[in-house]
Amino acid sequence: MGRLVAYSATPPPSPSTKTLPWTHRGHQPQTPFFSLQNMDMGDSMDEETRRLVAKHQLEDGLNDSLEVVIWMRDRVGIHVTLECGGHEATAEDLFEVAVEQRGLPQDCDNIFSIWLVSPLLELRLKKSHKPFQFAQMWDEFCVLYTDAKPDEISRDEPVVMFQRNVFLTLEEEMKISNEVMLNLLYHEAKFNVIEGRYVVQPEEYDQLAGIQALIHLEHYNPSTHTQEHYKKELHKFYPEFMRKPKSSRFFKFGRNENEEEELLEVRVQRAHRQISEAYKDTDMKQALPGLYRRYLEVCWQYAFYGSAFFEGKVQKQVGKIKGHLPGVEKDFEVLVALNTDGICIIDHLREEPVLAVPYEELSWALDTNEEDENRMAVLLLQFLVTTEERKQVTKVLQVFSSQAKMMDALIDSCVKRKLQQHDQSVPDGATQESSPDKAQKYRNGNFCCKITNKLEKMTLSTYTLKGEMIKPS
């Protein structure tokens, strides 16, 4: 095992000067602060991935030292020299370095994990995984689990990232009071908001922008915090789809289209001024933990918070005249968000959630389509729906994705963990029916509270509770 030395924490360099933690492929990487796809293998490793790992087992006797940078979502990098066989260093070794350097509690491995992150793919590493080995396999991972073109894959490079553990439950996160932890969780949530993964109500974007402005710009000062000042910084406060010209935007989530839309710089200025007034008598250093938590509390309300994200496609019908023509099926791109409580589907183009289902109401299956190499693997999601006639039926949605195996493995792991937590919550001698499920205490009852399931946007098969298919009328 390699020895870890020469620790230092520095802000990340600019893209033109940034170097890889390792340079085994000999070209300059791209800055990895936007990820198109996210891979989390859950608690198990599928056979294809297992074969890849076996194929790339490191040779014995590699004693070279290795330079590694562990990045955080607050854009701080920890530089580490791995001496004497550093190629053998595990994710657990790098995790311990990050914990020591950031002054985190030693028992925070359920809260954060080591990930490999690139513009094309994100991979959560288990403690025993060797980051250098997985980086050597990156091209093959991208071929297996992304739809990227060969030239995109050849340019793609992973870096080591210290970020939220996808298996951290919301109930556990809500109990965190450590300022460093809250700071890292805040920066990760902010990243997901700005990247368009966390799609919230329009007024909540302003609320989040105001909190963010107070954290980073401190109290509102009318002489310096002008509309021109905010206009130059809008990319730091709002996702790209909100900054597009109105005519090119699809964003409709919770918005009244008849309302005249204010300029974003006006909205963030007002939000900054209002929250500054609320904290006018508060020392900023003392206020920071509460502000981090306040930002997170807005995000906690949504079904997609704390998820691993995957890209996929679902079918929808277009050009349908109700009751007469069958319509034409067309694929549209979605983000599939999976966390410890359930699954959420987000329309990637229109930037709006269209489905949220907790695991308690979900059945799923994987069809790899291995017999047909021209077809993507598909994740089948079945869930209960009450019709307008108050009849209960089940709907089946097909999600086509190169990462369907990864989604299947992660759902399986999350469901197993929920069952284990439920069993542990049942007191000795009590029946499961008589004991409340602690995992449902906060979010499961409100999993869809901010999201309206828009089933009409997707092509779904409908079945009776007896399993008989209902054909559309």
C-alpha cells in the first residue's frame, strides 16, 4: 500500500493550467464541473464491470510515487503524493486524507464518498476500489455506459471527487450540525441547482440566489451590489435554461405564462437585499451554518434531492387527436434521479419533473436486450395509479438507457437498505405491522409534494391489478 504524504489544500487552477491527478493517457483534461451522466453501481458490481476490473488488475511491483488531487465541490483541491506503490492506494486511503485535511469527523463515511468524475461520467467508488485502476479503465466505462462519440471519449478524463454518499438518507442528513459538513453539502446542492439537476419553483430560485449572495457577497450594499454587478454574475446564481432568451426557453414549472417576467438581475438583487435585512444584526461568521442549512432545506423538499443522476430516453406521443388518432411515438431525453427514497424522472429539455414514485409504490425490472445489439437496455418501472373514475390500475414506463444496469443495481441496493432499516426499527417482540417505519418519517409521505406526475407526457402501458393489459380507447 502506498504511503500518503505532502498534503496541501489549494483552490483549483484554471482549465488551461489544470493537470490530471495522474497522466497515464498523455493529454490535457477538461474541467469536470459538469457531468452528463452519473454511474453508481450500488452495493453490487455487474458482470461486465467485474470482467473489466479483472482485465485491468495492476501488476505487482509498481513502486512509483503518484501525484493525486482530491477535489471538493467548493472547488478546493487537496494535493497528495502517494509514495511507494501509490498506484495501489484505495478509495478508503484517499477518503482518510480528505477527512483529515478538512477537519471532518472520522465516522463520516456514511455521509461522503470518493467518486471519479468527468464531463461524461461519474462513478462512486467503494472503499476497496483503486482509483488509479478505475481511471485506466475509463475509456471502456464510457463505451459501456454512455452514448458518447469516440472522439468525446478520447478527450474525457476523470478526476477524484469527494462528495455526498448517495446512500445517505435524508433523515440522517437533517441531523447534521457540523459546519464543515454543511458547507460541503451546501456547495454540492448549489452545483446541482446551477447545473439544472435540481429543478425548483421559480420563486425558490430567487430564494436560493439570495441565500447564496449573502454567503458569498455578505450583507447587501447598494453602492456595490448594483444590477450591473449581478448581471455579470448570473451564471453563478441561476441555471442556464433560466438565463436563455425568453423565446428559446421551455421552462414552465410552476410559472404563470401571463405574468410579465422580471430580469434575473432584479430578482437576485431583491432577494439579496431582503435576506440581508433579516440578518442585519447577525455576524456573518456565526450565521454561515444556519445559511447553509437554510439553502439545503429548500432542496430537501424535492424528490430528486441527494440522487445519483442517469441519462435516458422515454417515449411520448405527439400529434394525437384525442379519441381518434393513435399519434406518433417519439423519444425525449430525461434525467433519471435515484436516491434512498425513490425515483424521479425529469424532462431534460423542458427542465421539469414529470414523475416521482417512492420505492414503496414501485416495482421494476431490467431488460438488457442482449439478443438485439441495436436496442438499448431498458429499465421497466411499474407503479400504482388512480384513474379519474377512481379505479386503481398499474402503469408501466420504459426507460431506455446505456446505464440501465447501473440504475437497476442502485435501485436494488436502495430497496434492500430500506428493508434492513425497517427490520432494525421493529422492537423485539413487535410485529412489523405494529411498528412505524422510521424511513418514512419525513420524505416518503411528502415524496411528490412539490411534483405533479405528468403521465400524459409519456407513453405508458396500463394494466389492471390482476395483470390484464388495458388497451387505450
